[in-house]
Amino acid sequence: MNTRNKKIALTLAATILAGGASSFTNFNSSDAADLNSSKEIHILPMKVSEQLNNKLKNVKLRSQIPSIVIFNKHLSDKEYKDLEKKIGKFHIKNRYSNVLEGFSANLTKRQIELLNNISFVSLIDLDSMISLDKEITLTSDFVKNSDQWSAGFADYPQKDRSIYKLNYSFKSLPKEININQKGLYLSGVNRSDDLFMFVKKKIDKTSKLKPNQTYLVTFDFDIATNAAKNSMGAGGSPGESVYVKAGVTNQEPKSILNKDHFYQMNIDKGQQSQEGKDAIVLGNLSKSTSADQTYELKTFNNKNRPFLVKTDAKGELWIILGTDSAFESETSIYITRTKITLKEI
């Protein structure tokens, strides 16, 4: 196997993984004894990178190594649990589900060898081989204006649009939050068993993004919500049944009218609690304690589950934040702060 560039081209990971086989060499005697006692372990075909292979030559079976594991399919939570049963417990540092599928974790040499024999594992590499270079941080505190965020609504029929009471504005926050501060206000009445409310923002070369570049994206934002914890309503709970989603795409997210005269998104955001390839679920609108109708701030982020995306030829991306509701009544929220971090890969 030829020495690969230290920056893994993540979008080509599925191609890289098909590269030639290699083998372990120069194990010390204690390693050899351990391997001989593990009849189920077969070293070839090798899915381990050359860099990781070199690292494994001089460590014990129980030594932990920062690793990244790439799959050739999506794994559900249950499948991750099944994987732990096969190779032993491990603590996931980051879980990837866009551009590539997989996770990063500190794995023992034995776990890496067991992963090497699993059919849906495509590549195992040193976690440090994914180099995080330039970092771009974009914040909006909405002190003066909406900071070029705009809004939209989807998952509702064209007929009788007025009864959905769709509303977006840049307005003062509730007094219990801070009446002197403003935020992005979204409100709508779900009458079709589903309603998606969202804000979006374009980022491009003016933010120093590069064309055709892969970025690791993390979201960190606050929503003022008045949805009481564990309350019930039509179709579900006003808190637990309204799912907060965040995503990033290289095409503008739009609500478009389909042939059935129904407004739907032109990106894959998933439906309600389900995720799509362009958006992930970060939680719900349920407040932490109070059962009244007052607002409280709730923070959402994906720091343990970064989002991977590649810019287009113009170096552009679109950020989207929103709520996907199964609660068949009114939802009104304020987005009070956003922080988007993009790390070049």
C-alpha cells in the first residue's frame, strides 16, 4: 500500500478503502502469543492504514490507540451495540453520519484486529491522520439585525395556508428572557400532522470558505421555548414531539410546491424524529423544569457528533436550523444566538 497523504479525502473514503492489502509484521513475542490464543482473528485482508499498521507493530493488545473507523453503510444505535458485543466496549468521541459513516474512539489493538474482520468496516486509521487545519467561526447575536438569516416553512398543503398562521420576524424576546434583546421568531400551527419551520443562512468565500473543500461543522445555538416538560397535546407533546434539527448543505434549502400541491423541502431533512442526510436531530423543545407557559433558554449543539460537508465549486454552503413538529397545534420559538464552527479537513 502506498503511503497516503496525511489528509484523508473523506469524500473519497469509500474508494480509498478498496485499496490493496497489507500485513502486520515484526510483532514481539508476547503479541504473537496473544494472537495465537485468539483463533478467530485473521489478519488479511487488511483494512488498516499503513500509518496505523506501523503504530500497531510495537504496542500490546490492550494498548489504546486514537482511531477512526469508516463503514460502508449506516449503522443504527442497535448495530453499534451489536458491534460492542463483538469487539468489546469503547467510548465514541465523534460519530460521523454525513459524507462518511463511522466513528472515532480510543481502541485497543485487539479491537482493531477484530474490526478488520467485520464486513461493513471499510477503513481503520489513526484519528490524528484527519488533520483539522483552519477553523472558521461565525456568530450571530442579533443585537442590531437578523444577520442575513431568512426563514421558511414546509410540510403543509397549499390549500388553506392561512389557517397555519405561519409567522417569521425579527423581534424582541419575551420579558422573562430579555426584552432588550432581539431574536429570530418562528411560529406556526401544525394542522397536517407535520410542520417544519426553519431559518437558513448562506456562507461563502466572504467567510473564507474554499471551493470543493470538506469541512467539519459544529452547531451551537439557543432557542427560547415555552413548551412544558412532559405535557400532552393533539398528536403528541408540545415539547417532546417537536424536534430541533440542524444541517448544512451546498444547495439552498427551499420549501417547494410539489405536484400534489404540498410544500416540502428540496433537501433531505428527515421526517419529525427521523434524520436525513442533510440534517440531524439535536433534541426537542421541552423545557427543563417549569410547567407554565413562560419561556426559557435551551442550548443545542452537536459537539460530540460533528457534521461533515463539502462546499460546491463556488465555495458556498447553507446552514439550516429548524423544528420538525408532530404536535398538532401552535409552536412559537425564538432563536436567540447562533455559533457555527467550520474546520477545514
